[in-house]
Amino acid sequence: MSQLKDLIGIGIGPFNLSLAALSSGVQQLHTSFFEQKAQFEWHSELFYPDATMQTTYLKDLVTPVDPTNPYSFLNYLVKRRCFYAFLNTNRKTISRQEFEDYCRWVSQRLSNVHFGEGVREVTYDDKGFHVRLDSGSYRAQNICIGTGLKPHIPDAAKGWMGPTCFHAKSRFNREADLRDKRVVVIGGGQTGAEVFLNSLCGRSGEVKSLRWISRRLNLEALDESAFANDYFTPHYVNEFFSLPPLQKERIVGLQKMTSDGITPAYLEEIYRQLYLKNHVQQSTTPSEVLTGREMVTIDRLGDEYRIVVKNHVRDLEEEYFADVVILATGFKNNLPECMEPLLARLKFNDQGRPHLSQDFHMAWDGPESSKIYAVNFGRLTHGIAEAQTSLMAWRSATILNDLLGREHFAFKDSGAAFLTH
């Protein structure tokens, strides 16, 4: 049995990596973070050449709350000897592949992160949390769940998942050979846009036909305006937290396109490519964008799929046939299986969501001195920014301040939002 840790993190995605990087600079804290994967990975199934972050590189793992921290993106550039070359690209955002490489660089330099070590079970007794791994076990005064979102699979598709019907975030997407295939993409957000454009451009082979099905009445752009970006500030999150629960849910719904829209530049490129193929090159390969439609059923007929959709504009059903179906149907929160022994002790609301404090710890029947923190579980408690990387450093600092019982990280210059509810 190892020494008692102040905090153990379960899972190492960007959010828990941010927590690990910031906590490594707090000498009196003993933290460890565990991940079952062999090394840091982040949506590598979706590393298209044109896939970019939607957030400025300055909102990295540490900079917004600790700009002198050695694990900043700017220090990564300096150590990689590409600082000036990067500046000359004149970019505000970076590619997702670049972001993953930065995070991997950080993870390789931290002594408190451990890969190839999956957490199998978490229990609690009067000595604290007991965290069991394949290689042994640890004691922890507090834990933080950061295992990330899981792909959402519509009920209609659950029986057909495999190499020809798969979620975009799967190895099948990375390995897909779409040559001479009839391809249907389902889901109208950024992921659907990326899958459609890269299929349209033949990056996985020249398709026989390509259709993109979305419930949205149009392909809606990400709202990147100045006032919309106020939602992604600490001041706004604190204001939002004080609202009544029903108001929060309504407001998050109204703010959807600040998080789940498609980047305008990407929409322009899709339109440009459709124009070139259909009007300049006069391609005979059918490529359609079918909006206002929702998948009802999907069936396997021999080697092909029959997809029935409801056309909400014309109030009728349509059917399409495909050799490959790619689901861009989003993600959902799930507590990891290792938390099963503690589920009965957690408090959930009527919708089955855990109660989350302003400092990001879950309500449970254990002592106040032992907390279960959770990152990316607070979209309806802390607001639309919760799932984004925009505020991950601020959230990590908030958790660490709560853990320490004092303001180790100061937020005096966090920037007041101009919007007030």
C-alpha cells in the first residue's frame, strides 16, 4: 500500500492533465493520476488534416491561472524550437493534432501521471478512498473523475455497430476505406462536418455516393462573437451557477450554437467543395446535404443498410441505402465502472445527474474532508463552457484552491463578463 495521496485522478484527458500540471507546482500536495491507455491520446480517431481547436492556444493547460508554469503551450513551442515559426503562421487556434502533441509533451514530463494503469475499483472506509489498480492499490483523501465523454449511439443503431456502421470516434473511422462505397453521415455538428468534408475530398478513398443527414434545419455556424464568448469566462460561470435549475437548462439550450455549431470557415470550405464538384468538375458522384431529417430506423439488408428518416419539413418518411454509416451523434457523460461501489452513496437529481458544488465536487453521504471532484459533469450546473477546454485551467485551479482550503491561485484578473443574468 502506497502513501496516502491528497488527490488521485481517474483518467488522464486534457482536464485531469491540467489538474496534474497545476498541482505539480504545489509542494505540499501529493497527487497521482492514472490512465489505462499507454500514452496520452485525445480524439486521435478524428485527426483530419484540417481539424482545428475552437479555442485560442493561450487557454492551454495552465496559462490562464499560472502563466509562468513550465507546462504552458508557449514553453512547449520554445522547447520544441518552433516559437518563431509558429508566430509566423499568424494563427489564433491550433490543430487538434498539435494540441494532442502539446498535451503528450506535458504528460511525459510530469512525475504524478501514470499511463498503462487503469483504475479498477474505488471504495471508501474510515481511512479514506481505496483506489485499486491492476498493479496495486493506493489510498487517497480525495479523488477526481476525469474519464471523459463516451460516444452516444442512437438506439436504432446499437444492433449494427461494427466496421461498416460506427461512431466517428472509433478505430473504424481511422481505418475506414470508403472507396466506391455509398456513405451516409448522421449528425449535424462539427464532427459530422469534418467527416463529410474529408469523405467529400476522398481522403479515405473516392466514394460512390455521400449523404449527410442532420436534424437541424440548416448547417448552423458556431457563434464566435465577442458577447457569446463571455459565456466562457470565470465571472459568467459564477453568475450562471447562482441561477435556478430550470432556468439553467433553458439558457444552456439557447446557447447551444456557442458550443455545438460548426466553425464558419469549415462551412465555407464545405460549400466551396460542393460547388467545385457539382458545378465546375461536374462530378457524377452524388453528394447531398439533407437537413431537417431525423433517423428513425436502420436495418441491415444483406451487405447494405436501409436508413429510414423523418423529414420534419415535409412531414414524411424517406429511405436511403448505404454501404457505410458513420455516426456523428455526439457524446454523453457516464461515471466510470470503477465508481460502482460508491454509486449508492452519491446524490442525483430527478434527471439522474449528480449534484455538483460550485467547486466541482459531487454531493455524497461521506465526510466533508473527503471529496469526489468531477470534471466535465457540470454543463447544467456551471454552464455551456463546462465541456470545452476554454476554462479547464481555471476549473483546475478552483478545485486545487478548494482542496487546499485557501486561495493558492488568485483569480483577481479573471476578467468580468459584460453579460449579467
